[in-house]
Amino acid sequence: MEHVRSASIGFDRLTSDWKILTVFQQVALRKWSPVRQCCLVLAAKWSQSMFTTMNRIALLTSLSLALLPKLGFALEPIVVERVAAERPSWLEFTNDPRHSFEDLRDGAVVARGRDLGLVRTPERVLAVHRQKGVLGVLAPPGEMVRWALDDQDRVYGCTAAGQIYRADSSFAALREDGYAQVAVLPEVLSWDLAPPSLVVLTTDEVVVISIDDLSLQRHPTPSIDGRFRAVFARTDGVWVMQSESADSTVEVWISSDEGKSWVASEHQLKGLRRDGQWIHNGFTVLSTDGHTWSDEVDWETLSEPVSYAEMVRPGRDAFWNSTSPTITLTAPVAPPVPARPCCNSLYGGVLKGGIGSSSCRGVGCLARAQASARETPRNDFMFMGDGFCPQEGPCTAADGGRPPHLTTLDQVSGGIEFVGLPEGCRPRRVLSMGGSALLLCEAPGGSALYTRQVGGTWSEEGVIATEGVEAVTAVGDDGTVVLEGRCSPRQPCPAWVRTPAPLGTKNAWQRLEVGEAIAFEPLDAGRVLVVTGGVDVQHFGLALFEAGSARTLVSEVPFELDLVGLHWVKDGCVVAETGVIDQAFTVEPREEVSPSWHVITASGQLMQHGSCPEAVQTWEEERSKGQLDVTCQPAGAKVLLSGEESVDAVCPARLRLKPGHYTLTVVAEGYDRWENELDVEVQSAQAYDIELVEVPFLGARVSAGAAFGGLSVLPILHIDTVFFINDGQYEVAPFFRMPIEERAYFAAFVARWIYRAEPFDFGFGGGIGFGSLIAEGEDLKTRNNAAFTMRYLVTSTARLRLLGPLGLNVKLDLNVSDPILFDATAGLSLMF
């Protein structure tokens, strides 16, 4: 019955008897022997020339009955049964990667000392030594906005509030307790260090801090129509300041006596900076006499063979520099006075770079698409660019060599850690193997493999016969790993597979050899699905590698558009995903096409239906999902979704969700919680741009109303001072009730729980205080202190946010002591 059902699929889709026969021919030519193929072709030709339409139909019906078993086999999907296994402990992935090594690629040198440089990246500042390489991440006691180094490599930092700290060594600067505060100066605009002085520019003066005894001297700045923006200092007492007027005109001022007097420069230059003792803008530099600008200099003097920023730049491959940074605090020295007047170029230039690109077509898109779809490992590993070898070829510590530092990055927390290498290892390359490190070291005949789980030790796993490895292609759920080697022209790409085993298992790797392999998909139990074919063609083949050998599953699968995914679904079917992955840099732009899933059959056909219910169900679920884009201020806020499915992500986030009703919540420390109900429809697209409101820490309420007690109604005025705690979840508020007729005084201290829901805040709590109630007609002059008694109250508030800190406030208080009073007031509130 299965064969009949499969064959009927073909009959339903064909409209002529000759098309039916053609399909039968194609199937038979793939599966039958040459003799049977020949008989079928002759029968087809004979039926076409000798029979009427009715006779041909009769013949084709007979042939179809003979072909049903073969056709049914051809339409069966390729199935690779799964092997039950547990995920090993050394695999650690994350759905919330917030950090990457890209941060270290964007470093800039912010200070140079004698042998030390400081490199700032978007997330951290690192100390780099000329001989020792990267020392670590600075750990200042606060957020520093500027840094400096002196000629003893002591580290100076300044906060936005003008607090100046110093660490007495580079290693002390790696600890928060290694800093001591040396001064506090308001409104620091710029600074520079020229031993023995730290020169600090503020809004109206130049403050000189002695780096020897930390004493201060103050010099006024010249009176100008504008503001000074930057200061640069040389060790010979020549200092330069740059100012900017209201109309953006730039002026340069020079002092030759350490800031005691200033004169305007003959040339006004933009974009000044200091490298060593060169104060320049890339085209013009201040010469040794302290007032003449020169462009007759060798600019190669500032071209370092390796910079501190390059020593921080990470990479998979271990790299050795043969030199160290040459620019220091005092070198190069200022150039001599030029022989002719200056200058040809007074302003800085603009550097322009090109944009790199790459595109793909057909099968060639698979490797790129598969790589982008991989799970993200929790930890990544790279070498710093700080290796050093003074000679060509291998060198050891005895030769003055130093391997590059190996760094671990936690892609969730952003923490980095420097890891020592195995003893005797000259490193080649490091990769992340599902969150654990895979290190390749030089070895006779190839590369020695070492593995290490974060927090563990290195274990050797053997030697593979290659000097170059591209990447860990992928890691299966049970720890099956594919390691892809570097390809050579006209040679099969080498690859190795690691069977599931604990880290440190000897001989866990075996060579994976399949001709024309272009992509690999690890399955389980050491099995690998191998995609074969040319990189730009519109067909591919599949092979299964297991038990040390490969067998062909299908030799040729034709398809249209681009091959953008290969999926191994739960019931073992292999599914191809096609679509358009790359529109850029194509001669003829292709029409935008939604991706589609196809079950791969044993005959090489792609079917969007068939006896693979898991694939059909998975595709239908994926196709029906809606898209939700969430952007936030501040970035990095947590995005929580509950409903049809639960999601925990970080903003900005693009989410694919099953249709249904959801509650979207965005939270961030120090901000009010944001919450909204939403419905996701089939194939819908929604976007939310959410700006969270900072939690206030201080507020005030002034409200007027009435106090109700018995048959009395007394006009009153409430004055509250509010303090918020625990990210605004609670408030404590001393308040005073002032009776307009002086008969209901009350002062209390209350605490409330706050519920925040845009644009309202609601609070409920209680308090204790002292108050009095003077009966109507009683002589106020006879009142004494005994009239004031302890009173308890239940309190609630409601606030409508208006604009910024301003809001409307309603307050209800129930005084539960005798006599009972009920206060109802309304007024304005300010929250900061």
C-alpha cells in the first residue's frame, strides 16, 4: 500500500501519458540494470509510434504496475536514525551572547609610558608591556574618562567628576585597591603628562601636579572668546593649548615656560595630538624651538612596526612579532627647526577606506549559512597579538622569545582571563569547541591537539597530520565534533571527526575522507553528514560518515536558488532549505523568495510533503511564526516573554514566535519595569521601540484636601518628602499634615510598596506618627502637649505621570487611632 500511495503522488501531478512514461524512465534509469533500462526505452518508443491513445494508456498502466515498487522506493525520504545520548558536561552554549572578541579589535592607544602602553576598547582598558605583552585589564575604583602614564610607568586616571587617582605600578593598576586618590579638580577638560608634571586643563586655569610630591600649582589661561579644549605638554617645558570659539574657529596657544605665559601661534592648526615629543596633526609638527611648525620631517618616524593596539588585537592563529612598539612617553624627540618657512598643510586630513564584500550562489551558500546558524558557545578563545620572537623561525624563552597570551572570553558576562599554555607547546591555533578550548601546537608530522574546559587543565588528545586547521565546523548534541582543515588546490579538503568522549581521551579523533566534500553536519555517535559537490553548482550530494568510512546516500540532488540550510530533524529525516541568501554584488538582482523546506528523497528529489511528519510539522511551525523586533533604551535591557512560549533575551532582540497571546516585559536595573500585552498572528511582523524610565530616588508631594472625622470636615494641606529604595519598588516618606484651621496637626513616617504601570504609579503601606484633634469650639489656647498622641495609619497613593518629573498625585490616608480620621488629598508631585 505504501508503494501505491507513493506512486499516486506522481500520477496526480502529471497531465499526459508521455510525461508519465518519461518520469518512469528517469526513475528506472537510476535504479535498474542496463538490460531492463533498454527494454523500457524500446517499449516507450514502440508505444508512441504504433498504438492509439487508448492502447498507449493500457500499456502505460501495465508498466506502472511493474514500476510501483521502484517508484515507491525512489520517493522514500532519506532517514538517519538518531542514537540516544546525553549532552556532555564540557559543552556549554548560550542563547544570550552579549560580548565578543570584536571589542578588542577596536582598541586605541590612550597613554604611553616608558615600557607600558594603555589601550582602550569599547568595554575595557588594558595594560600592555613592550616586552611582557598584555598584562591584564585595569580595575580602577571608578569609571575613568582619561588616562596617563609617567616615565616610571605609574598609571593615572581621572573620573568625569575630576577625581584623580594613581597606581604606583602596572600590576597595582590591575587591582581596585591598587589606586590612591591624589587630587580633586572641578571640570577637567583635558590633561597631558610631561615629567615631572601632570598638566591639567580646567575651565579657567591650568593646574600643574608634581608627580614627585603631588603638590599643585595653578596658572590662569589667556582670556579668549571661546573655550580651551585640549592641552599637550613636552618634557622641555613647551606646552600647547587648543581653543575653539563660538563660530568653531580654532586657535593654538604656546607656552615655553611651563604654562606661566602664553602666546598665540603663528599658525592655527586643527586636530593636534602628541606622540612621544611630537605635537602634530599628521602634516605639521612643532619643532624643537617651541614656536616654529615644520612639515620637513620624516613621517615614517611615527610608523611603528607594531603598536600597543596591535598587541591587543585577537586572532585564532598564534602570531609572533619580531619588534616592539617604538613610540614612548619621551620618544621620538621633537624634530629640528626647518630650513624654510612652514607650512603646506595646516589641517588634518581624512583617510578613506574601501568596503570589503563577499557573495555566494547555489551550494556555495551552505557553509556560510550553516556557520551563522550554529549555537553560540558560552566561552570563546583567541590569542592576543603580543607574541615576540627576535629571530626568524622557532625560538624559545632562552632565545628571548615569548608566545602570545591565550585569552578566554565569557560571551555572557564579558569577563576575560589569560590562560597558560601546556608545557612545551609552541601554539599554532586555538578554537572554541562547544565552549571548551581546542588548542593546536606544533608537533612532528602535524599538530598536537589539547583540550581544556574553562577552569580545568590541559589534556593532550593526540596528533593529526596537518599544520593548518580552519575551524571547528560544528559540535553535535552529544559532543560529536568536526574539525575542518585548510584546503589545497585540486585536493580534497581534510577533516577530522571526534567521537563523543570526555576531554583528554586519547585517539578520539579520526580522519574524515570524502571526495568533493564542501560542508559537514555532525550528527551523533561520531557520525557526520557530508555535503559534496561544486561550490557554485545547483546540485549537491550527500554521504554519511560512520565507523571510519563513508557511504553515499544520494549522489545528485538538483535544486533552484541557494542552498541555505541542511537540517537533521527529530525523526531522522534530512531536510534541505532553499532560498535567496545574498542579493548583493550580483549582476542580475534576484527576486526576494521566502525560504522553503524540502525533504530529500533517496532518488535525489526535493519534496515539500512525504512520509516525514516531523519535518513537515517543524516546517509548518517555523513558517507560521511571527516576528517581533524589540529595541530599547538603555541597550542591554532584559526582554521577557510569557505566553504561548517563554523567551528570555537581551535588547535589542529579534524573536520568532508561535502565534498566540503574550506578555512582553522589559526590565533593567535602575529603570521602571515596562509591560505590555500583545498578540502574535501567523507570519506577522511587529516592532517595539521602548524607552525605559529611570527609577526616581527622591521626590516631593504637595497636596490639599480634607480630613473627615465624625461629622467634622477639616481642610488640610499635606507636604511629603519621598525617598525611593530597592530600584523604586518601595518608598519611605516623612510627611506633615498642616490643618488650615489649626485643629488637626499630624506628622508621620510611612513606608509604601509601589506598583509601577505606565503612566500610573500605585502605592500602599502604613506608618506611625504623632497628631492631635481639637474639637470644634474648643479654645485652641488651652491645647497642651498631652493632646498629641501616637497614631497609626494605613496609606495609599496614586500618581499620574505628566511630563518629565512632574505628576498629578492623589493620596488617601486612614488614621486608625482614636479619634479615627480619613484624609483625602490631591496635588502635584515632583520625582527626581
